Amino acid sequence: MSDHRGAPADQAGPLGPGTPEADGVRRFWTRLGLPGLVDVHTHFMPDRVLRKVWAYFDALGPLTGGIEWPITYRAEEEQRAALLRDFGVRAFTAMLYPHKPGMARWLNDWAVDFARRTPGCLHTATLFPEPDVRAYVGEAVEAGARVFKAHVQVGAYDPADDLLDGAWGLLAEAGVPVVIHCGSGPAPGKHTGPGPVARVLARHPRLRLIVAHMGMPEYEDFLDLAERYEQVRLDTTMTFTDFADRLAPFPHRALPRLADLADRVLLGTDFPNIPYPYLHQLQALERLDLGDAWLRAVCHDNGARLFGV
């Protein structure tokens, strides 16, 4: 097997309730004395959009870094949601994102319905730099959106674009968190990296940004931002896994800083678009040896407090 190949899909076992993997996930959080998990980075999208995303991974599109990326949980929507519940995930997101103007409002309309019909889903919305962005972000917040997704790499936009300024201000005032993919992994984009995000935070220091993938591979730069701005958080998505360690390992020297930010690190996984079993992300966090209190905070308590679940 190539160094850049993830675990084969069948390593996770058959999908569905009562699987050996689900038992393993439940043992993980039961041992920690938790009531379950809160996962702030899971993807649910309109079916035809998600299938295009999977096709992009299958074709080793440029934004994957040309890395072979088998999708472990390639299943129908209802089955994927049921599997998260079987894992004991108490709350999860529907991370969705546009790659062009005119798409975000349509995705947000879909997300309203998905959240209503999906137990455990934190109503998720998205945005794109376009003239009506502040208006539809406001509409999404009024409709009950509890978290937003911004994808700088896929959208190929500058998060400090003036068109977004009103939307960031609105979200900062409303206290609605934004999970933002802004690091340069797995492939850099024109506007990825810490610089553009730092400009956003300089204007909106109370904006609740959750940096996806811990800012991979610019981990320490994004740790700097988290230490500077008390509302900045980091999600664990794919970080510390064998797959990520081969591509962009987290620097060991930065682990004490990660321990000190225990109250602002959140569990994220990228389910279902991961090339290994869900359980591996949890095991990867456990083997950091930062202690059970850190794991409890990251895997449940921080997210539960942030979203009131």
C-alpha cells in the first residue's frame, strides 16, 4: 500500500447500527465518563453536490494534493446520519460550502430542511463573497443557523474581502461560530494561510472562528492567532492521524501550547470524507498523551458548551 493511501473502506467494517467500530467508538467516550461526542466538522450536503465532491476525491483533484483518498463512509444520507448516532455523536454539523457566486443561498435553504429532519444536527449555513452575502447570512441566522462553514481553499476567495466584512460583523455580533478551512493543506490556495484570517480578526476580534484542521500545515501560526484572540478555536479534523502525519505532521514542540488551549480545541473528523475509520481520529487524539481531562474537553465538553447541547 502506498504511503499516501488511507485505510481501505472495508477496514471500518460494515456500515450500520451495532458495528464493531461503533462499539469501539462508544468504549472510547464511555471510558472517559462522557455522555457521547460533539463533532463540529462533519459533511452533509445535497446529494448531487456531495457526489461531485466524492468524484473530485476519486479523480485526485488538485485541491487534494494529488493524494489517493478513498472515502470510507460512502453511503446514503440516512445511513450516514444513523451511523453517527450509533457512534454516540450527540451533536454534529452539516459542513457545506459554495465554490462560486449564487450558490450559498441555495445551500442554506437546503440546510434548513436537513437540520429540521435530522436529529443531532447543528443547523449549518455557509457564505461567499458576493453583493447579497450580508443579507442571506442574516436570513440564515434568523432561521436558526448555529454554525457557519467557510472554505477559503475551495472557494478561492480572500476571507478579508470587503464584500464579506458586513457578514463577519453580523456573525461576531450574533456570536455564531464559523468553521473556516483556511490552512494551506492538503494543497495551498491563493488566499490560504494565516495572513488573510489575521486581517479578518484585526477587524472583528470577537468573531468566533474555528480553524479547521488546526490550520494544517501552518499549525503554529494558527496557534499564535488562538493565543492572541480569545474567541479563536481549533478543530482536530484529520490532525494527528497516520494519514495526516505522513503529509503534514503536527510539530511535537507545539504540544504544550495545545495542552494550554484545552478549552478551545474541538473535535472535528471530516466524516464521511475520510480515508480511514472514524475511530482512528479518536485514537490519534488519545495517543497524544495529553490526559483524560484534555480528551473530555476536546471530544465533548468544549463543543457542548459552545453550542449549548
